[in-house]
Amino acid sequence: MSQKIRIGLIGTGRIGQVHAASIADSKDFELTYVADTIIAGAEAISAKYGGKVTSDPEVLLTSGEVDAILIASPTPTHVGLIRRGIELGIHVLCEKPIDLDIARVDELRAEAAKAKTVIALGFNRRFDPNFAAVQSRVRAGEIGTLEQLIIISRDPEPAPQAYIAVSGGIFRDMTIHDFDMARFFVPNIVEVTAIGTNSFCDYIKEENDFDNVTVTLRGANNEIVTIVNSRHASFGYDQRIEAFGAKGMLVANNVQTDSVRSYTATSVEGSLPYPNFFLERYAIAYRQELHDFGQSIVTGNVTNPTYEDGRAALVLANAALESATTGKAVKVSL
């Protein structure tokens, strides 16, 4: 790439800071503008990585100084910012979810489908090297027809209550990543069954949400996908996948901080806990996600998850909530 793509970052909270670091490491992009309604956040990112600052995203969008935007602002702003990107001919990489309300997502669906620019959704886990390798090898037929997929995702500890209150609930906030991962392997899901419990966190229960959930998805070809989520894991960030088929099985286990093991009279195979922060676990995935976004802009061959992928994940999240609430399986059409 002879010239870097000028990108504007909208939102400088925790995930915005992750993306700012990825942009700084990128050979494809130059951070030219940063916007946040809390101007101090934008100024801090600019001081570290460069770019002009503004408290108004519209100033960034109409500046003529960005070819692409990365939307890392709160979820209620996503639809409006994606729409402005489409209107102004600016490429968009937007963090999940598109919105918590499927009606708002559908209002923009036709425009997104006709957009002449790249509209990508930030489901970064597709770009984890281990998960991507398993999916590629399944697609290549190494284990024959895929019959079962197990996705385990547990956070080290719950988010604060203030975040839980506006998150949209565990299915739309946390499991939504796993719904996209399920569709990475099994694109056509036709039925959702879910159960949720309150096992350990009183304030999550106060917010009418679950802290432990299990979801079973059925694919159109009778594939079974099982998703296991928890808002806590005492041993760190627990992220695993198992794909089982007629000819064998592929497994991606947790990423270790090192390969040293302790063998003593009281324990064997002792090792350090898993990474305790999503940035540590998925740093490579975030960088690869951004790289693919850049390549999509240059080549027109979009390999990032799309607007439709974002919509499908929300449909599955809504179905899971309905199932967990009613105790019934929910048919879906994506």
C-alpha cells in the first residue's frame, strides 16, 4: 500500500484505546482525527498517537480528512454514525453490537446493503489465529462433516453494575461474540434454546440479567452448537473451541502466558493463570481485524464480518433471551 488510509476514531473509552493502539501499530492506517464528547479522552489519545481532536463526531466526519472511521462510541450512537458514513462515502468499522433494538438495525439494513463503501462489524474473534485455523481446517474437510461445535467463553470477573445496566444483557453484550463465532462455522442457524441462571452476582440479578448461560443452536444441516458463558472465571480469561466431525476433532485451547510447567510432590502440570484482560488475549486478533479492514478498502474484497453478520448475531441474541425467559426453543430465520 503506497499511501496510508486516513482514519478517524470515534470514542476513546477502553475499547477505543485498544483500537487506537492497533491503528498506531498499523502499516495501513494513519490516525488523523479523534472524536469524543469527553474531550479529555480525545486529547489523551491524540497526545499519544497523533491526530486532530474534536468533541463533535460530525466535525470529524465532514472534515475531509478521513477516508474511514472506527466507531468505538456507546452503542446508541452506532446506527447514526454508520448512516453518516454511508452518506459521506466513508468506510466504517463499527464495534458490536450495531444496536440493541433490531428495529433500528433493520431501518438501516437496505442502505447498508447498497453502500459503495466497506461497512464492517467488529467481531474480532474471527481473527484470532487459533480460532481462524480451526475454522479453515473444518472448511477444508479435515474432520469431515461438522456435527458439533462447542464454544466456551468466560470473563475473569463481571463488569461494573453501571455497565451491566446499559449493556443490553449478557446475550446481547457477551454471548453476541459467540453467536458470531458460531456463524463463522455454521452460517445458517435455524433454532435457539437457552438457559440462564443467577449463580453468584447479586447486582447482575438486580439488573434482571443472568451471570451464567448456556445456549444450544441448531444448524440447517442439524449441526449442534453449544455456547457456555460465565461472567467470572477464577483462573483468567477462558476462551476455547472444540469442533467435532465424522473424521475427528479440532480443539483450540486457552492461550498460555508461557510454556513453563511445574511438577512437584503436590501438583503436576502447574502453570500461571490465563490472561486476565481481553486485550492481552485478543491483541493479535484486533490488529488482524484492522489489517483486513484496510485490505477490504483497497481491494474491495470484504473479509471482515458485515452489517448482515451483525444483524444475524443480534437476532440470535434476542432469540436466546426469549428462550431463556420462556423455557421454549425459538425458531429463527437469518
